[in-house]
Amino acid sequence: MKPSEFLAQQLPGYVLAALTALPMSLPSAVQVVPVPADAVVPRNTLYPGNRAPLRPNPLIKLPIASIEARGWIRRQLELQSAGFHGHLNEISSFLERENNSWLSPDGQGDHGWEEVPYWLKGFADCAYLTGSAGQIAEARIWIEAALASQRADGFFGPQGSGAISTVSSTEGKYDLWPNMVMLKCLQSYHEFTGDRRILDFMTRYFRWQLSVPEEDFLPPYWQQQRAADNLWSVYWLYNRIDDPALSTDLLRLAAKIHRHTADWTGGVANWHNVNMTQAFGGPTFFWAQSGETRHRDAAERNWNTIREAFGHVPGGLFAGDENCRPGLFDPRQAVETCGMAEMMFSCERLLAVTGDLVWAARCEDVAFNSLPAALTSDLRALRYLTAPNLAVSDASHKAPGFQNGGPMLHMNPHLHRCCQHNFGHAWPYFAEHLWMATPGNGLALIFPAESRVAAQAGAAGAEIRIETLTRYPFDETVELRLETAVPVAFPLFLPLPGWCRSPQLSINGETQDFAAQPGHWIRIDRTWESGDSIRLKLPMEVSLRTWSQNHDCVSVDRGPLTFSLRIEERYEQSGGTDSWPGWEIHPASPWNFALVIDPSHPAGSFETIERPWPAGNTPFTLDGAPVELLARGRRVPEWQLDRFGLVAPLQASPVSTGEPEEVIRLVPMGAARLRISAFPVAAPEGEGHAWQSPPVPQPWKVTASHCFELDSPTAVADRIEPSSSNDQTVPRFTWWERKGSTEWIVCEFEKVGSLRGFEVYWFDDGPQGGCRIPKAWRLFARVDDSWKPLAEAGPSSISTDAWNRLEFPEVRTSAVRLEADLQEEYSGGILEFRLIEE
């Protein structure tokens, strides 16, 4: 019965006429609030949020099937499904079914570590969201195998020799890290199917964890660093069971897990980039149980510590190419692709725990500005590392410019192991968090994106369907259209991004007045009816950020998007197979520009150009980006690729350059696989800092008895002086992995010259590494085609962190040969040579 029909039966005609002249819904109460909950709002009774005694969480994840992604996000999911990750079981040896430990009932076999669950959590969720029946069936094979592997005592997964990883991940009795990842796969499967077996399975496993002796529980390395993922799964189960004894056990286990996790409460516990992005927020998860301020504040403190030390760059991340290294935070440093995915997931969970929109903004920063460019636009290949400033993406190794050697920038679906398997949860999890439930049986729009949500709301749990129409983050306008069978009163929350200063809101065409506070939520309390509509406009203005710690370089933003120089890209097929090729990307246009900025009106230095929406719903491409900025720049000829093939580090702005002004195009950072995103600023003519060219290497021919494949003999002659013997930032030469042997290195000069002394700076990466100063070393000079001994240094004259000098009577020579006696248990290496010439 319609409300008007009910009133007609109950009220006199004159009263009915007066009432029906008014809107049937209650007037909208529009407020701006910091989080979508407060002490007086009851818990959500429709979805499993935190149960007492856990603190109520202000946002609750909806089941997977609740959200239908549309528009460009739907296209990303489809491309992932059709791309290499959707077919990784055909590409990766870790996913071969034969003798796979994860498919074995007794856990024996091969490939029993993280790769299978890493892949499965993204593969399965993408399949659920796209409705791919074949991929859902494939995921179910691995899910059923995990369920079938559970022992009588509750443990599951690879065991014994089948659980040995190909890296030294732990010396403990159990490596629970791979199981932590598989638990997330099981949780998603339960959300998608409602399969009760998952709850019973996790109950048995967590009771087994509770029985593990304290001394055997969560030893180093990976499982100890990332154990907050295990904690998250314990809370997930706790919120879905109704058993007082089990509830008590689960809270005991949560405290045990937190107690044995690496100490992220006290600070950043580890500087490996994926550990950082995955684990920095763990103590704040535990805050729901402890209620302690130090746990609540740890995530924000850790995030700021990371950014202050290594995050002076756009894109939402930091300089962590494998591990953060002291002093290396230029925007040419990179971060792993799976570090991007893990940062997004951490932000999504921290948003649920705190309700603070800053975590949504940080998630968007990575999702829009970093993640898309880590893969080819068709999602058929990825690279291991991506940097804000990156002018070539080839297969050559970049160490020690990057910490890792090897083809870290090669777009190749067959390489990059952890990222190859793990990146796949980034877009599915993002899509699953577009909407969330709130206390008071409300709903919250988290990430404005084209979608349709079907969820329960209001006191009686009526079904609400909301269609979101937008091309955000490329467009300013977000429209919502509601459908409901009956009028429903519930609070609806909309985000006010921190960058938006003048938002506009209308409901059913009527403008709403409210005191806008960027970074807060708009709360609308109203009885909603089918056909209600909301229009939220988030004006996007161009702004600049100055990175004072990186030589006053600047980045350019418009709303949530950061912009990069458009560098034309030339793709060359390199490696892979015909079906799944690898690619190198080379620049086909200049990249070494400094921006010309009007100091009186910096934002006025840019013109926004809107372009047609791409027909294929692929906005993160050079030609598909629907918005560009026109700017003016001047080339800096001295700014070039360095010897590693990386963009040379920035120097002080403003920069002096005599080059003429040119019109340059900036595109969204996520659309640029090659990009300059942190720009030097051009000084007015005749002013500014001169750009210093790098040292010119010595023109020597350098050979050695042996050289580690990722090092180079020529490093000893590059004229780059190290800061210490363990300086990881400069090129090096090592004899790794030779130990206890006598080795040599020879430098041949262009012509005969007079020499009276020689200095060597030894590489020594103790106490952790495998290279040390030698036991002794000797120097020879080539005279008349034979090697003449010059001088010898014993243990008392070999030092770290200093130049080691030998002096001798003047000799005329065309080459020198250094011999070193390596320590028995260690290799050795050299950072630099210097000659003392007459």
C-alpha cells in the first residue's frame, strides 16, 4: 500500500489535502562529521561489524556480491581477467597442478609457499566480481584443496618438505605466513557463497594456533612482520560466530598474535617496502580490542615516519626499491607493484577501523597515480618496480641505482614472482570497498566510481539499490539514484575529499546548505524514497606541491590526480612468448624539462584540456586520458639518464637553463608508463642554480679474475667517492660469491704515466652482508710487459670507511694490478680506486 493510500483511509479529507501537499519524506538533515559514527549511534544490526567487547567499527565491508563495478573500474577488472593474471595458471610454474603442495591432501609436494594464495586472492575475487564462471570454477579447485588439507589438529596447507619455501623465510617449526594469505581467500569465498564450512575450518585452525607454544609461535621473518593479517582474519571470524567459549578463545588468540608480531607499535619495525605497506597499520587493528591510544595512533605515526624519511614524492608511496636505503629518496627511486596493492588494502582496512577519510585519500592516491602505470594498459604484463620519475623501462639491471639487480623494469608477465602473483587483489579489493555499511544501519559511499550497490539499510533492513553515475577521478560530478520498494529512513554518508574546498550538494534538485570541511563526511539523515537523487559536485582545482626535501622540486595536482610529463612511448618486444610477450618501453620524445611557473599565480601556469571519454573505458593511457594540462617548460640539457639507465637525481631548484620555453603536455600520472612527475623549476633567465654534470669516469680498461653478475669492474673507475665502505648508493665491484681465495683486478691506462702511490676504498657490508675487507692485498705495475711488485698491505693497514693508501718509489707504467687475499668465510669488493701521479 502506498503511503498516500494509507493516509486516505485514516484521515479526514481536509487534513489529507494539507499533508499530501508536503513532501512525503522527512526533511533532509545534512551535517558534516569527522567519522560516520559516534558514541550514541547503535551498531549495525544488518552486517557483521565488531561485536562487543571490540570497539564498534565506523565502517563495515559489504559482501562481495553487493557491489557491481561499472565504467572504467569494471573495465580494469575485465582486463585483469583477460590479462596475464587471469591466465597465470597457464604461465607460472608455481601454479602447476602436478605435485603442487597446495593441492595435496597431505601438504607434500612443490611450491608450498606464498605464490599460490597470493595469486588466488586476486584471481578469485576478480572472478566473483566479473561473474566469470570458468575462473570461479578454477578458484574453487584451489579453495576445496585448502579445505581438504586440514589435519585433525586444525593445521592446514603445505607441510614438512612441501612447505619449504625457496627463500629462507623462517627457522621456526611453522611458517604461518602463506596460510595468512589463504585465509583471505577463504573469507572472500564465504562472503561470495555463504559456505558454513569456512567458519568451521577457521575455528579449528585458530584453536590450533592458540595451542602452539609461545616459543614456537610467529618467529621471524615474514610471518612475524605481517602477522596483523592473521589478526585481521581472527576478528573476521569473531564477528561471525555466536559461541561464548569460542569468542573468548579468539580474543585470547588475537592478544597472542599481537604479542608476537614485530613491534610496529613502537615504530617502523622493518624497512622492506612490502612489509611496510602491509604491516604499518597492524597495531591500529588491535586497538579495537585494546582500546589503547598508542595502538590507535601507531598507523598514522608509522605512515608519517615513512613519508618523512622516504616519501618526498608524489604517487602516495615512497622510495623503497626493495628496501629503503638511507639518503635515497629522490623520485627516481621506486617501489614494488605488490607494495602498491598492499598499501591500498591497508588503507581500506584502516578506513574501516577509524572512519577517517584520510585513508580513503591515501588509497586513491596509490590507485589512481601509481598502480595503473605499473602494468601495460591491457594488463598483459607488469614490471617489478615503478618510480615517479622514470624515463626508460627496459630489461637491463639498474643496481645499485635500484637495490635489486636484474630486469626490474621489464614489462614481462613471466617475471617478478611476488608482484606477478600478488598484485591481482588491488583492483578487486578496491571495487569491493566502493560502498560500506555504517552504524545505525546506514550506508557510506567510499570511493566515487561508476557502480551499483544493493544493500540493506534502515531499522528493518530494507533493500536499497543505489546507482552511482560518475567519471571520477577525471570528472567533478557524482550523481546517485536510489531505488527502494518502501520509504526507508537511514543515514547516508558521502566523502568530502581533503583537496576539495567548495563542494556543492543537491537532493532531488534542491541545493543543500552545509558548512564544508575538507576531509570530513557529509551525513544525510532522511527517509529515502525510490527515485530520490543526489548530486555532489567536487570542484577540482590545479595546485602545486613543493617537495623541499627533494631540492624544491614540484608536482602538479588536479583533484586526486597528479600529472606527469607526457613522454611518447616506443614499445619493443623483448622476451616472453608469442602468446604472452615481454616489452621494453623507450622514450620517443624529450623528458628533461623544468617547469616554467608564474610565481604570482602558480596554478595559473596550467590550462586544463578536457578530451572525449575513451571508447574502450581505458582512461589510464596516453591517448585515452580524458583530461590533460598544458604547461610551459624549458629543457635542462645536463639532466640525463645516469650510468644505470635511471633518471639522474634532481638538483636544486630553481634551475638555470638557456633553453627556450616550449609548450608541454601533462597527463594523469597513472596513464604514463614513462613519466616525470616531480619537476625541477626553471629560473628566470640569468638566475638560478647551474645543473652540475656527473663525474666523467676514468678512461681505463678494467678486467678482473671474477665479477658478480650484478656488479661491474668499471665501478672502481667512475670517480664517485663513497661515503662509507657500506655505501649502497654507489656502483661497486665485488668478487662475490668467491671466498677465501686470492683474486685480482687490473686497470689499464690509455698511455704510460708516472705513478708514486695508489688508494683503494674497500667495500664491506658487514655485519649482515657477505663481503669484508681482505686479509691482505698487493699492488703490481706493468713495466716492460711484466708485473713488477710495488707494495703490500697487511692486516694492520687495511681499514673500512677510509682510503687505504700505498706509496712507493716513482714508476712509469701502463697498468696496475691489485691482488687480494679474501677472508675464509667472506668475499670482498671495491668501491673506488685513486692514483697518486707525479
